[in-house]
Amino acid sequence: MLLSAEGLREIAERALSAQRVAPSHARIQADLLIEAELRGLPSHGLQRLPRLVARLKAGLAHPMTSGSAHWSRHGVLSVDGERGLGPVVVMRAMEQLAAQVPQQGIALAAIRNANHIGMLAYYAEAATARGYIAIVLSTSEALVHPYGGIEAMLGTNPIAIGIPTEADPFILDLATSRVSMGKIHHHALTGNPIPDDWAVDAHGCRTTDPEAAKTGAIAPFGEAKGYGLGLGVELLVAALAGSTFAPEVRGTLDAVDVANKGDVLILVDPASGSGTAAGLAAYLDRLRASRPADPDRPVAVPGDGMRARRARALSTGIDLPDSLHDEIRALARVAEREKETK
């Protein structure tokens, strides 16, 4: 079902506002969900809204806070998210970092006790819009098996990098797992099998069943390379944010536990270096103009695909499964009834 972004945004904001989420906070959270849908990442889109509402109802997510923070070192912001909505906490931390970066060139926020922050490209793009380089890291429950193992021991541990140029920014956003668990949940929601190299089941056997994959473990991307990078993210975030390690992490895929993963946001002023925005843009254009393996598929750089998908979806609408559309509309209707009885 093709639906307009603005219509879906309004539904999401109504559902969140009914749970006493501050209007500005509901706007940020809904915006992230809609932007994920527009960019073709439904795993981080509206399928997460029912769980967010359930977490708010259960008191696992705080509807009003944007977290509290203090500068633990020069250029290091220590953030207690106070169970706030992840996007709200991160965007508030970005504002605080952005106030410091012009003077010192670089600043870092180490975030704990915040809910799931969703698509990391959202923050990388927001930083580049301010003219800054961004590195964003996050951890999750144990969902990924180590290279050579079959037991879930690491998070999907995504990383995003945003670099402003004279033209479109460079935006890289990837999980260190073969796929995100959200993508497996989306396959389960739509009833589609998964490729047999994505995950193993609870017995350590490859599976194409997304339901079986939920209780198994996802493969690291690139075998030993993805495992090493994912472990590096796990250790870096734990060291800086003081968050727990993946086997003890809870709260990003359920409505039962407090979220205890960690996040790190780094902003850098490009003016601190000697490169130029024009030079970066020119090199990216050289890559795009290089010889493709398939003449019908020109070479692209990270960020190109997301921008193209967003432009198409804004024109044609967001393709949302009927079942999910019905579910979020029901949430909005319940929200309106609850609002009327208060």
C-alpha cells in the first residue's frame, strides 16, 4: 500500500503524543521513522512504532526527557539518557557538541540509558547539514555470532560516517552484522524468507526462516573482518559510555526491559584539517564516473542510493504492508480515544 510520508508522519506523532510524549520529541521520533521508510530501510521505520508505544506505556521510555549531560573531560560529553527516546537524546547531545566544536575542532558524546536510536544515517546527515563530519556508533543485544562460532555474542553494532562536501554529503551507514535484526523482523512481518547466509537458527544451522533466525544468531558481514570491526565497536562504546556488553544488553527489541546499550557520537570540524569540500566532491564524482562492471549500473558512492530512494518515495509514496498500516492506524485511533477520556 502506497501512502504519503506526511500522512504517516501525522499518524506516528498522534500515537506518540497520546503517550504524553512532548510535541517536539514526538516530531523528532516520528521524523526518524519516516525518514527510514523513505530511504528504503523499513527495518528501522514504522514497524518499530508499536513497540515504542508499548515501551512508553510500560514506563521503559520516558516521554519528556532529553537526558542530562556533563562535560567529563574537555571535549567529552557524558550523557545519561534518563530512558528518553533515543533520537531525542542523540539530537540534544548533538546540539551540545555543536556548541563546542567551533572552538576546539572535535567533541564526543558518550551516551548510556537511552532507548534505541534507529537509523544512524539520520544523525550523520544532520551533522553534515551543520557542516560537520560525524561518526556515530551504537550497540545492541547479543544477536551476532563471532567468526567461527554459532552463539550470539555481539551486537549488530552499526557505524555511520557523514562527511560534508561541496555537493551531496558522503553518508555511510552499515551494521557490522550481515544484516540488522530489524531487517529479519521485517521479513517475518511480510512473510518472506531470508537468504540462507544471513543467520543460523538456535541449533547453529543455516536457516531461511526469519522466525527461526530470531532465536538464533546473525552472521558477521565479511566473516572475520565484520567480526573484528563489530568487536571493535562493542569495546569502544563500552569503554566510553560505560554500557554493558552484548550478552547482558536488553531493551532495543522488546517492551519488557530497560534499554542498557550504549551510543557514541563524534563531531569534527572539517576546518580543523587541510582538505577542501570541493576536492572531496570532485573525488566522489571521479568514482561515479569510473568504469562500471555493468554498463547499465553506474558506480555509486554511499548515500547515493538512499537519496534516490527518498526522492522516489516522496513522489510515489511509502510502500507499507497492509498489516502494519492497519496496526499503526489502530494505535492512532486508540490514542484519540484515550486523549478524549483524559
